[in-house]
Amino acid sequence: MPLPSSPSPAELEARLRLHLLPELGPRRFRKLLSAFGSASAALSAPASAWRSLGLPAVCAEPRRSAEIRQRAAAAMHWLDQTDQHLLMWDDPRYPALLAELADAPPLLFVGGDPLLLEAPQLAMVGSRRASRPGLDNAHAFARSLAAGGFVITSGLALGIDGAAHQGALDGGGKTVAVLGTGLECLYPARHKRLAAQIIEQGGALVSELPLDCPPQASNFPRRNRIISGLSLGVLVVEASPSSGSLITARLAAEQGREVYAIPGSIHHPGARGCHQLIRDGATLVESIEHILEALRGWQTPSGQQASAVQPGAEQHPLLKLLHAAPHSSEALAHSSGWPLAQVLAALTELELDGLVCCEAGRWLARGP
């Protein structure tokens, strides 16, 4: 539900109506609000004023129609339900990394925990027709990274996406699914149980599309910019040269995010997309450490550099804290004074070394 600083109910309803208009993308949406000061004023403005902004008639004509009003009212009712939210670009909860994009979604529908979108995320994408080894790699990488505290972000598609989401859940971590449909039109249908599990375990489903938007081929490439825009980096696990995953990787590079790719056999068609990415400059990944090495240079919003300290057994500062008492990742960041991204990277390395483990969301030191 809206925060106290959010628009009034009337303005919220007006934004939902604008959002439903055909051919009104993020840039045109912002142009209208900039020109008229509010969505309510934009809806009340004459058609000639819209034309003066270069907007086609197809945008303006249905804005007062009964259908648009009814669909906006249905969205307002949806927001009355528990764990169902709408983030707008002027909402303090709107994810800061995503807001950097020139075509950032003006509205984001979120099922589950909206605050999770500000947590450090790693995107994992790949083929819908992945091989068994590819699925196993996606599950294993997601499980380890999620157990270390990173949120795993993907697109809920069959294949690599589904394996990444499931791996994060099996590791006791959190995962975000960015849909290419409205949240009330989950696709593919066989992932409805996975989507419910994501919310049950504290994750989130996200879409910029109207709640009742069905699957449309053109929407899936567009949602890829959100997957990469939310994340610190994108790991492509397995992909052919024509895979949509390469679109996500290209967008990630354009957005200044890290791009990683897992190599495969030269005889496997599903490896060729990853090999192309590596030739183009993506980081070749054979283990989690290759991802963590790149993340150590990531700048946190506060401007601090996340450069994880190499674990030195008992001398590691996080181990000292964990020997004293179990801590959550956030508590360790507070106690150590480290940025959360640095804490998560170090915890993952410590876990790989067998020095710590995560149980029920709390980290414990192993051994003496």
C-alpha cells in the first residue's frame, strides 16, 4: 500500500489510468507528468495539449473510457490485499539502481516484499531448453550465492531461470522474479507453485505491466532491462547465440553492470552464446570466487568500496563476531561497520572454506 508520502488516492488512480493507455511507455509517461505536473492534470488536459507534446491520438483517446476506469479500479482493489504493492519512481522504496535507467518503469507492481528490491542482487539467466548440467550449474551457483546473502534475480522462465530461483530457495535465501506478464497472469503456468514459494519464503514477484496483461512476445525482451537494472551483475549460465539471455547481458553491459558467463563444450550449442559473451569481454566464470572478485570493486550507494578482506581463519573479523554469537548478514554489517555487499562476499568465501554456515537466516561459525 502507498506510504504516507505517496500520491493521494485520486492521483494514484490517475497514474494507473495513464499506465493502462496504449503506446504510453516510460518516456511518454514522464513527459506527461513533467508537462502537466500530475497524472490527474494530464488526464484532464485537452487532446490538443497531448498532441502538442507529440503524443499520438491512440494514447489520448481511451483515457476517459469505462474500460480504462474499470481496470484502474481493479488495480486499486488489488493494492488493498496483503503483500501486494505498487512502487512509483517518487516512492522512497523504488530501487535506486533501477532508477538510474533512462527508461526506468514509472510503476512497478510487486507481490511479496518490496524492500527486497534494494538488497544486493545478482541476476542469473539462460536457456529455456537447458541441458541437465546447465540446470545443475544454475541451481548450485544460486544456492551458494543466496546462502551467502545475495538475492538471486531472474525471469521465472522455464530452464535456467527456474533452476536459479529454486536454487536460491533451497539455499534458504531470497529470490526476485521479474515477469514479462502482469502479476495476475503468471506465465508459464507450470511455475505458479514456484511463484507462490518465492513469496512464501520472503521473495518478490515484479512486473511493470498492467496486472491483467497476458503473455505477449514483445514484452519479454523489455523486461530483461529490469532484471539487469536491479542487479549488480548478470551471470549467463547457458545460452545459444539467439537466446534472449544475450539481450539481458548486452543491457547489463550498457547499464554498467558486471557480465559473467559459464563456458561449456565447444560441441554444445547451448554454450556458444556464453562463449560469444566471453569473447566480447564478459568474465569467464568457473567458480563463485570469479564473481566475488569482480564484486569487490563495487561501489555502495554511500560511496564506500566493497573490497572483501581475504579470510584468515580465526583472525577474520567476521569470524570473531560469529564465534561470539550467531548473527544475521545485516547484524554483521552493523557490528563490523562494513558495507553489506562486502559482508555478503566475505561470508560466501568463508562458507566455501567451511568456516561458517547459515541456518534459518543466521550465520554461525563452524569448529573451534
